[in-house]
Amino acid sequence: MARKTGGNIKDLLFERTTGAFAFLVLFLAVLLFAVLLRESIPALRKFGTAFFVTGTWDPVLEKFGALPFIYGTLVSSFLAILIAVPLSVGAAIFINEFAPPWMKTPVSFLAELLAAIPSVIYGLWGIFVLVPVLRDVFMKPVTKYLGWLPLFKGPVYGPSMLAAGALLSIMIVPFILSVSREVLATVPQRQKEAVLSLGGTRWEMLRIVIGQHCLPGIFGATILGLGRALGETMAVTMVIGNRPEALLSLFQPGYSMAAVIANEFTEAVGDVYLSSLVLIGLILFAMTFAVNLAAKWILTKMVARASRGI
């Protein structure tokens, strides 16, 4: 009886300890939001909702608007996802289904090693390699023949929204690739062989398997990469151009929320200037939270539909 009582006490202690850890994580998130909200009050009082739709950013006159930074963050992250998802999923399929055994481990290791590279190294590589290549090989020819389109209009500088999106896509590839590989590896081999035994091709087998079993996991991997892209600071700051304008052309410089905070926080003079930067941080926090919440809801629906075989 004494031994059983001692076991119950240990179980209760373990339960309370882990519960305290979970509560601490929640408390830190709420505390972070509360601090950001408190420090944003001066800017909210002065500008109100106009702060979210105004494109002016003038520290001298203390006129601030977050629209260029919101636009730059969303566009660069969307470009990154647009490039990274097909590349990552395609690489995951090749590694799992087509690569010879001697190639799988080295390719997987090198691809996942990209996640360990510091963002400042990505930024330096972007400045000296990616930006010149994009400018000379892609931007200038496209502008020459398609410069009349709004997406490719304007002079070509190099640092641009496209450069930021391309660099971000490289940075999030290892996250999406790693999770996609794990998801594809969970598919039972019997189901693959069943499709092939019925006369299906490898393409049909992969389409059916991915459609029925892997889409929720790949979607989750995409959201993981999107979260990394939304909050990336140093690398984006070095290649996006840092111009506070919301321009439609992908070849023109832009600005992101994380980049403006990193560039100007130490130089902010005055309560309104500093509060405006903190408010941008609050917007980024809320945007990331909303994206993950929406993704969680969509993922739940996708899993429910897959379990019903719809």
C-alpha cells in the first residue's frame, strides 16, 4: 500500500510539473502580447486605424503608416511559398520514391543542413550571388520584353521584392522538405503496391497517395515554412532594398515589418516613433498568430475529410 501511495504521489507531482510548464508557455505568449500592446498605445492613440492603411513613413514629421511593411511581408512570403513548395515536395518525392539508396542519405543531409545556416550568411550570399544573377539573367531580359506589365515595370536595381522572395524560398526549403519526406514515408507500402498492381503508373500512384494521405501533412509543412518566412529579418533586410513603398512591381525595392524594426529600432527618437515600431511588431505577432490559427482549422478539416475518405 505504501509503495502504491508513493507511486501516486510521483504521478501527481509529474502531472503538476508538466502542467506548470504548459501554463508557463501560455503565460509567456500572453505576456509578450500584453507588453507589445502596452507599448503600442501611443501610436494607436495618435494614428488609430489609419496606421494600417497609410503608406507614409516620415520620422522627421512623425507621420507613420505600416502599409508598405505589411505589403512587403505578405508579398515576399507569398513568393517564397510559391517557389519553395513545388521544389520541396518534388525533392521529397524524388528522395523517397526514385533516388537510389546511395543517394538518399547524402541528399537528405545536405538539404536539411540548409536549416542550420545562419540567416546573415544567407543575406551575404544573396547580396553577392543571388541578386546579381537575378538582375542580369532574369530581371533585365524580362523587363526588356515584358516591362509594360505592372509586375515587371520600372528600372532594375537588383535588391527587390523578388530577390527577397527567392532568398526566403531557399531558407524555408529544408523545413518543408523534411516534414514532407516524413509524411510521405508514413504511407503503407501495401497501398502503393495495390495501385501499381491495378495497372496504375508511378505518377498515378503518387497522385492518389498524396491526394488521400499526404495533403494534410504537406499543408502543415507549408505553414511551418510560411511562419519562418513571415518573421525572417536579417536576410530579407539585406536583399529587399528597404524602400518604404508598396509598389506592384516585383522588381522594385520594398520593405518588410521585421526589417524595419531591425533597421530603425535603435535609432528611434521619441515616444511616437518607438511606439510605431512596436505596433508593427504587434501586427506581425497578430498576423503570425492568425495564420497559424487559420491553418490549424483548415488542417483539422482536411484530416476529417481524409478520414471519411472524401
